Amino acid sequence: MAVRYVDADYMLEDYVNEGIYIDWGTRIIFIPKEETQLVQSSPIEIRQLDVNTFRLALKDLEDSDEGISSVDTHKHNTPVTISGITLARVVEIINNFTITFEDGNYAINVVGGNSNIGDVVNLNKVSVRVANSAGLTETYSLEDIKSALYNDPRLLTVAKFLGLK
């Protein structure tokens, strides 16, 4: 006897909702446990969600009859190779969409790129583990910072207070 979520807050016995589901009215993205890959079953169940597979499923839902008239669920930046170094994929959930994983005692590792999934997850018993990597960051010299402060009248007071002018 299968028991699956029909909606974010409602279950019906013997009803199977295949795949990831979006409640467009509440902007909740529901991820059934079966949509994640089992990587360890004992002593604790650990599953993983690949961000690229996830975003492709979201794109399919956005193209559906219900989703076509809705706002986008996410932004995507594909991996980029610069001077032989590949910077990771980025998937950002936007427009006040949130994510609910099917409730249960298991952990989810979010893999395959950087995301804000940990910031938009609706809390339940599932442990969501996101391992984002900042990669390379841009650095600024003190002269660059001073120049920015001097060119913005709102920040000139700050520059004076800090003794930079």
C-alpha cells in the first residue's frame, strides 16, 4: 500500500504522486524521498539530491500547463571554465519558493553544485546538508575601497569617520 503526499500538507493512501511537485499557490516545491538517490542505508539513511537533475525537473514543471503562467522557480548559472579551472554550477531558488522534502528520519546531501536550498528549506525531520564552495572571490585593494567611498556621497561620512579622507 503506497502512501504519498498529494499536497504539501495532505496525504492520501494508495495515491502516488510521481516526481517532484510544485504547489503554485503556496510556492512550495515538494521533493518525494524517491526522487533522491540512496547512498547509505545503515546506520542512518543518507540520500542525495543532484542540483542539476533537480533544476531540470523544475524546468519541466515550469513548462507544464500549470507552471507556464507562473513566475520562475530558480536561476541557473552553468559551470564555467576559466584558465583551466571550472567554477561550479549555481542554482538559486527565487520568487519566494520554498522546498519541502518528504518527511522522515533521513539526511539529504545536496551535490553537484552550489545552491541556496539550505536557506529555503521548510524544516521537518529531514536533515539537509549543503556543501557550497565559494571558489574564487574577488579582492579589492585599499585604494579601490577608498575610491568607492569617495565617489558615493552617502559613504563619504563613513570614509571621514574611518579617517580615510
